[in-house]
Amino acid sequence: MKEPIRLLIAEDQPLMRRGLRTVLDLEPGFQVVGEAPDGLEAVVQARRLRPDVVLMDLQLPGQDGVQATREIIGEGLGRVLILTTFDTEDYVLDAIRAGASGYLLRDVDAGELCGVIRLIAVGEIFVQPSVAGKYLRQIAQQKRSEVEELTPRELDVLRLLARGASNREIAEQLFISESTVKNHVNSILGKLQVPNRTRAALRAQELLPSEGQDG
């Protein structure tokens, strides 16, 4: 017999929490294993219960849903589906960046909610079409902003870094010292808000998609 999808509900409004539990408990193949009234408790319960999917509100007391999502995903405690009333660009972007696998507004019907939970449980990603456009616009704007923050020399360094060049190789190609390259790399990491060269190279592929291609 197939194991049920284990669910944790993180929602501060008791009525909403009970309503979700009622709907999900009636759905074949689902098992609500826990509830949390705030973000901190959501993380604690996720550590204890190891749910398959956490249904996460964004505005939670104590610790908001974005931070709770970041911790749950960071610790590999389960996948997260954002279920909220908020569809502003910043909310969507922050939630996806925190590692959420899905983003739904509360006006979805029960059938769509259950369908999306099943998708996320098997590793799929789903952003409700009505908010996906806002997310994509915000991503495009942020990419332009990040590129504009980099100096022309930093862009040169980033292009070479994305191709796997070492500091010495970058220094030789740009006719600058290795210490100068190191300073540029540190500045790039700060401006792109990434922790290391590998992540910077990945961001470069997103920001400069034509780079690294032989032409």
C-alpha cells in the first residue's frame, strides 16, 4: 500500500488551520501529521515530524514564513508550499528564493490545492499562474539591477570566473595582479550576494546567458 503524503500546516489563524485540516484529512492519500501557529513552531514541528510537504503562510508571528521556509529547506526537513493571501512581487520572490516549491493564493479551490500538493510531494515546482508573471518581472528587474551594480572590470572578471578560470588565469588575461583579481572577486560576491565562486559562476550564467558560449 502506498504511503500517504505527510502534511504539516503552518498557519496562525485557528479557523483557517482547522479548515485546511478538515479538507486535507478528507482527501485520500493525505495525512496531516501536525500543525504550527507560528514560524518558529513550524520549524520545530518539521524537525520532529519530517513531513513531505509543509503548507506555509507567509505572515506568521515570531518568525515569518519566509525565514521558516529557509530553515526547513536548509535542513532538508521537507518541501514547502506557500499558501497565502499575498501576491506582491517581493513576497513571491522572497519565498521562492527561500526554497519554496510552490506558491498558491488562498482563493484556490480544494481540488487545485490537493493537486499542487501531490505535484510538490514528488519534486515538482508550481507557482500559481496569476502570480508567476509578477515573479518573472521581479527576476528580470533584479538581474538588470545586479548587472548595473558591477563595474566594467568586475564584469570582465565575472565572465572569466564563469568559465572556470583561476585568479592567476584571470590576472594573466586581464593584465592585472592576482591581489587585484581577489579584490574584484570579493566585491562581486558581495554585490551578487553569493557565498563563493561557484555560486557566483552560476549567477553569471543567469545574468549573462550569452557568456561562455563560443561564437
